[in-house]
Amino acid sequence: MKKLVFFTLLCQLFFVGVHSFADTGQAGLEIDVLKAGVGARPLGMGSAFTAIADTADSPYWNPAGLSQIRQHEITTMQTKLSTDADHYYISYVQPFLGGAIGVSWVQVGMGDIYETGTTTDEYNEVIPLGVFSYFSNAYMVAYGRELFPGFSFGLTAKYLQADMPGLVSAEGGSAHGHSITPGVLWKPSNQLSLGFKIDELANSQQWGTGTEEQVPPKYRLGISYLTQIMGYPLRLAGDYSQIAKDGYIGEAVLGAELKTDGISIRLGIIDSAVTAGVGFTDNHVSVDYAYVNQMSLSRDNVHRISLTGRW
């Protein structure tokens, strides 16, 4: 009961922090490079991973989950989000100072973008000014550890960088910034776990023009329950997220994972669409696949594949 009260009070404190940093005058709602999610396993479960976060994907989904890491782990993924955007991701975690530390890199890049102006030729066609590219990166360092039995805390610090090489009309067409994401994980039993985090609790991105951009914080609460079906472990999970800005409703996602001998089968619901996935594990290597029917990320359905090694 004391742990439940502590977890509730801490979440309430985070809520106060969220609204104290929220600003109705901010331009965007999310940091673009971080929208697409990472890891085929959590994405196949509908992104319901806040209360699980037990892999090298923890720095992104909930840094408090790093407290569960007991070995070195590295994972990577490359995805074509649309006809123009490529998504790259790599993350490494290892035990460190009584907990675990993780470093991750996420990039979204687009090349061969034609810049046009108002000038036309004799056929009244717009004359291209040139061809440019766009790259946006997020570099993350995270640490998490168990504070007392069953309760863990973690923090992810992010360095943000964007550039538009080749853009003729750009004046100061590059940006850099920072963001932090704290998280907690409480496991009152071997079957039940609760997770809570705040993405972009404090953030800022400064462009070369002098323009400063911020996004409102986004809090996320997750629950996970482990049971069995026909003797095989079945994990059920759900997340609820809310942007700290007036006029925006929250989003609920659901996920499930059934593990058999070396094979995992996953289902999820996000954006009123179904996700699915499968994972194969052989000794120290895992290959995970996810089908993500999420039109907010791409015009087409997206196939995600992650490769993970542990030692």
C-alpha cells in the first residue's frame, strides 16, 4: 500500500511538472524524428510498452525499464516510412553502477527534395532552384536503476539536431536542441507492472535563424499483466497517453504477446488500426517483425524488422 501511495504521489508530481512546462503558444505537438517509434517488438504490440520496457529499446519507451537489464544488448532497425523518408535506429544497453545505461540514435532523412520558387519559364512551369536534403537526428543517453524492491526510476537525455543541406533559400537552415524524459516503473508482483513517463518534459530546439521551437510535454501511463494460456506465457498491455495542451484528447493503445518455444506472436491496436508481429529467438540473437498499419506515419502500411544481439 505504501508503494502504491508513493507511485500515485510521484505521478501527480509529474503531472504538475507537465502542466508547468506546457505552453499554448508552442508551434508543434511532437518532435518529428521521435514520432515513428522504435523496435519491432513494441510496435507489433501496438506501442503498449511503457510498463514492459525490458529490452535495448528502453531508452525510448521508458528509461526506468533499464533496471531490468542484466546483460549487454544491441538492437537495430531500418525502415522506409514513405516514398521519401528513411528511418534509422540503433540502441545499445549494458549494466552500469547498480542499474543500466543505454545509448541510442534515431534518424529520419529525406533526399532529392526539389526546391521551387515563384519564377516560371516560357512554358509557365516553375523553375527549380535546386535540390536539397533533410536530416533530423536524436541522440539519447539513458540511465535507470531500482530505487527499492519493485520500484525503479530512469531518465533519458536527448540531443536533437536537424539540417537541410543544399537548400538555396535557407538562412540558418540547421537546428540543435535538447529534451529530457523521466520515467518510473513499479512491479508490485511478478505478474503486474505499472509504468509512467513524460516525453519532452523540458525541451527546446534553436534554429540558425534565431527561432526557438518547443513542443508540449506528453505523459504516458502503462499497465502490463502476465498470465498463461495453454501453459505458454501471455502478456497483456495497455498504454494511455495525453499531450499537455488544451483541446487534445488522449490516446489509448493495447497490445498482447504470446511466447512459445523460441517464437513470439504479437497483436496490437493503435490509431484504430491493428498491428501484428512475430519474433524468433535463437540463443543470443533475436529477429522481430512488425506490421504497422498506422496511416499517421506513412501513406502506406509499414513493415518493421529489428535485429537484436545479447551477450
